Amino acid sequence: MNAPAKKREFPLAQVYGLLEPGPVVLVTTARAGRANIMPMSWHTMMEFVPPLVGCVISSQNHTFEMLRATGECVINVPTVELAKKVVRCGNTSGQSVDKVKTFGLTPVAASVVAAPLIAECYASLECKVVDRKLVTQYNFFILEVVKAWIDPRRKRPRTIHHQGEGVFAVPGRTLKLPSPKTSFLTK
């Protein structure tokens, strides 16, 4: 079979940049009195009420073992102002570096989980692991958001979206199109 006209073959190892599902987030975990931070861009909403988030965390990451052991974390949503710190967090191992101190981030005690919120982030979602069936085979955790926090002073936060190899997109123009209203709370 021939390749489609005007298209060229694309490296399979870079496909993730085409399908990036949402903003880069900072996942915080805590174990034995020590917090860790890991940037993550592979997450997806799975249900609305209660809010369920599916995410992939490589078994090679320090966060994987911390999340597996404790069953809880915080998903923090940074804005573009934190982009350089996000990248630096992603290029440093939490096994040997205290990322909270090293990158000048402010931990805030969560109300339900032991992992901290990050004060500089636009939003923070306290989460508990509710399903581990796909962890062994796919490193896929299903988290329930048990408490959500947002900074109401930020009206149009600009998040960052990983496209691979150090390239990030920042949302700009917003489109508002006619759409029937749907409420997930009343069903």
C-alpha cells in the first residue's frame, strides 16, 4: 500500500506529541515524610461525578513506587509562568533531590491526602487511587478526585501542553461555539 498523498511517515516514538491529552500537571506524592514532584502529561478524565482521572506513570519513575505504596497524590495544574520549573522537575530524580526545595515551590498541606498541594499552581486536585487493575500491565492508575482547589484570582490561566522533545504549546485563542447544555450533575 502506498503512503497517502502529501503525507510522510512519522516516527512512532513521537506519536505521543500528536495526541497529548491535556495540560502538563505536577503530581505530588509523599512517603515517609518526604514529598516528591513529577511532571505528567498523560492523563484523561474518565468520569465526571465522582471525578475520575486515568493516568500513566512509568514504572521507571520514583513517583510510580510512591503512588503505588501510598495510594494517593495531588494533581497540581501549573501555568506558563512555571514552565521552566516544570521542565527542570522532569529532568531531575526525586530519589536524590528534594524538588520542592530545589525548585523553590511552596508545599501546602492538603485536607484529605498526605501529599502536598503546590501553592504556585492554578489548581490542585487531591486524589486517591481507586483502581489498580491496569497498573501491572500498562502503568495506568485510576484516581478519584476527593477534593479540588482553584485560585479564583486567575481568570484565564494559560497552561502548558507537552508536544515532545522540549516543545510545549500554550493555549491562546478561545472559541465559543453553540452547543446544547448538558449537566452531568443531574443525571
